[in-house]
Amino acid sequence: MSQSLQFFTHSRTPGLTHLQQPRTQLRLFSSSFRRFPASAPKYAAIRASSSHSPDLESSSRMLLSVNGKGSVKTEGKSSAVVPAADTAGIEVDAVTEAELKENGFRSTRRTKLICTIGPATCGFEQLEALAVGGMNVARINMCHGTRDWHRDVIRNVRRLNEEKGFAVAIMMDTEGSEIHMGDLGGAASAKAEDGEIWTFTVRASDSSRPERTISVNYDGFAEDVKVGDELLVDGGMVRFEVVEKIGPDVKCLCTDPGLLLPRANLTFWRDGSLVRERNAMLPTISSKDWLDIDFGISEGVDFIAVSFVKSAEVINHLKSYLTARSRGGDIGVIAKIESIDSLANLEEIIRASDGAMVARGDLGAQIPLEQVPSAQQRIVRLCRALNKPVIVASQLLESMIEYPTPTRAEVADVSEAVRQRCDALMLSGESAMGQYPEKSLAVLRSVSLRIEGWWREEEKRHQAMELQALGSTFSDKISEEICNSAAKMANKLGVDAIFVYTKTGHMASLLSRCRPDCPIFAFTTSTSVRRRLNLQWGLIPFRLSFSDDVESNLNKTFSLLKARGMIRPGGLVIAVSDMLQSVQVMSVS
């Protein structure tokens, strides 16, 4: 049984009176359409109008044009149409396909996983292992490595997508202008022990530095700090106390031992407060960052994450630059929330951006530690309310850099982020230079699946968050209401999946915002849109050529999914479309 609810929106026509103007219409269709074989007949009621869908002849041809194959019987007659069997007309990776075949729609993971790529994971085989393990987005951090190295990583990911059918997106993270250490003379790390004296210097030197000497990128560092200040490395992973200043050198006593990583962030505190001297005036996007952004544009990255965002103006400036320079490319801008300034201007920053990252390590170095959990929840809720994907990052499984199993506290932390319904979780050092990158990813995946299942089975908080209206135009408001209704219907009817046909990804994003019980299959004609949708909660993106004719799309989709064994009889599916602004419910037999 198929039931269809469709909206028809027409623009006003000059010269007609008010009574003659076409109006938005709401129609409900019902038919005994129990299954979707390739020979299913056309239903005239399912199509909107000639302005939105082709005639019967062209519609039939479109149904058959799966990679250019198919045949049409007697032209102009209502003969059955039998397309040639073609299972290659839909792009999905082998891992997702195998999971759907084995466990069904509802087994899929909703929370997306991001891996920072570093020396431990930059090869093609390692990247493939991460993709097989569940990586949805590969992050490259411009604080580390050369552009040639990053170019190789990007091209390996692109090759992986092309050869294996994955849709792994690439996120480039800018360095930012905050204070950070140098590269440790090329060493992968250095261990600071309790009671040791280390020297932090702004002195320029081409020669090797003395032992326990670290360069600092900020020229005013030695002048801004005072004896007695507390110096935090990487958000507090190592702590020092300033004991002496000698010209450009600052002598520090290690009070909390730990591992020093190249180009780690530095903050300093005085009398329990963050010191904000001239470093607060540093630009958000440095001259090096602009060169890195040009590199990202030329390599076609999917997202650029901007470090230490202070205001919406920075985001708007970068988006204007990307529009002018990316030649039609659509690169998403992710605002990293990791400073006091970010929190002070949080809503305007998130509204301007295409997503946000809760960078808890640096954020925890600028606000009291006990405030980080509430700040995280606030950011996650606001991003969902404004329909912007949100990433929870930093120290999720920090212990797994060195050990094969996480602490139970880390598992609880990951569980809480999943329970808050964040869009994505991100590994940093665990996957970039840790000893167990694949195991770290497996932990995120298994915990996400377990907590998501527990939420659906035990908590049942479908209506826990009332979503505010976002649409500004009449058409946007209709799309929003359709998605809200589809998600509520999916929860009440217990459907197996929601299908969304989208060219821009907007309606898929609106469905993701609703966080329905079931997964969302997002079908798009664009490879780049497919990759970007891979960041958002609950979306399983496919690339599929489709028309504006809803019936044709459903016939084609079910035919292809059945041919590859990815759909089972007896299921219930809701389908929505952003071309015709429609919602349908159908059973699969």
C-alpha cells in the first residue's frame, strides 16, 4: 500500500487577478502499490505537473536510463516497461552494502566518525582499513606536515573513494594564530617529567636547540608571561610553572608530567584566570592559513575547519572568499569552538557557519574544566536547533595513543556525546600518531551502536527537543514541515528507513536534524554532496541519477536495491523529495 502526500507550489503569473492566480495545493493519493517491480505501471496522480516532471514517454526513458541501458516498448501506449538489469547504477560502498544485507536497515550506525590522519594512517592501506572500520571523514591538520604530504593523503582518500565506492569526505583544519609550540626539532614527541626545567623561547635559530628547549611561535610570549604564571600545554596535558625570564627565554618547571607533541597549543594562567595580553589581538586566520586555504581549494577539500573563531565576521569573510575562489565548488566551513570569544558569540558564529566543532582540549584551557561538559551540551543543542552538524572532539580516547584499550571513563564520555545526539565524534592523536588507530575507531563504532540502540529501546525520547522553525521562504517552510512530519510518522509507524531524493542535500539535512529512529537513505546526483552528507547524523548517502518524477525514482531505487540484496520484503519505508516536496509511505513486498 502506498500513500502519498504532496505539495504543489506555483509562482505568481503577471497579468492575472487574485482569483485567477494558482495556489499551493495539498493532495493525498492512495493506491494499491505494494511493491516496486521494474514493470510497475505509471500513475498519473503521482506526478505534479508538466513543469515538474516529463511526459509519459520521457519519464519511461528516464526510468530506463540506468547507466544508459534499458528499452521502451510500444511508444505512446501504456505497455509495461522493462529496464535492463543493472546493479551498477547506484553508488554505495561495499561495507554499507554488506551491513544492510546482513543486518537490515536498522542496524546501521547513526553517529558519524572522523579520523585525523597522521604518520600512523597516511598510507592507502591504512586509510582503507579506517574506511572499512567506519571512518566517514578524514581530517588533515595543517599544523603538522608539509602541503605535499597532505596532498598525498587527499589523493589517497580520493582514490579510495573511486576504487572502493566509499564517500569519505576530507576536512582540512587550519592552524590558527594562537600561541603554540614548534615542531620539536622533527621528533614525534617528547616526555616532560615532574621537576624538570624546560626552556620556552622565541629566539630564532637555524641550528639544533639545547636539550629541553622548545620554540614558541608568538614573539610577545616572553614579554606577556610573568614569573609564577602557569603554562598549560595542549589544554593541560602537561603543566609548567614559570620560574625565570632571561631575555627571549622563559624557564619553566614541570609540575604535571606528560607527553609534549609538536605544535601543541599553549595557554598561560595567572591567579586563576586566563592571561589575555596582546595574543588576544592575533588574527583568527593567519597569513599561513590563507595559503593553506588556497591549497584546500585547489585540492577540492569538502570542509575547512577554522581554528579559534572569535566572531561570525571571520566565517562570513572566509565564505565570501571561497565563493569567489573555488569556481563553483561548495566547501563547508566548520567553526571550531575553543575559546572564550567563541562562547561569547556562539549563536552568531554557528548561524554563519556550516557546522561546528567542540574542541574540548583548547576550550578546557580557556575556561574552568568543570564548565566544559555544560559548554559541550549547549553547543550540541544549539547546533541541532539551527540545523548545523556538530562534532565533539579532543581526548575522546586519549589513553589509546599508548594503550590498546580505553579507560572506562573515556567510554562513558563517548557514550554521553552519542546520547546528546551529536553528529560526529573525532579522533585526533589516537588515529594520527597513536599505536592503535584501528582499535580506537572500533571502540567509537561499537560504543556508538550500543548507545544508539539503547536510546531507541529504553529511553524513547522522540520529542525531547522541540525544534524551532528555520525556513524563511514559503518553499523552505514546506520542506521543513514535510521533514518534521516524516520523522514523526517514521517513529510512530516504526518504519525501517526514510528515503530522501535531494540534489542539494537540504532536505536530507532537515531530516537528520529531526533524529528519527530509523536511518535516512539520502540519494543525490552529486558526488560532492554525497561526501558532505557523510558528516551528518543518521544519513547514509548514495549517488544515484534520478529525475523529477517521484514514481520513476522509486521504481529505479527499489529495483537496484533489490538486485543487490540491500532491501528485504515486509519492510515499511517513507520517501520524501525536494524536487516535488512530497512524502510517501509504502510497504515492501
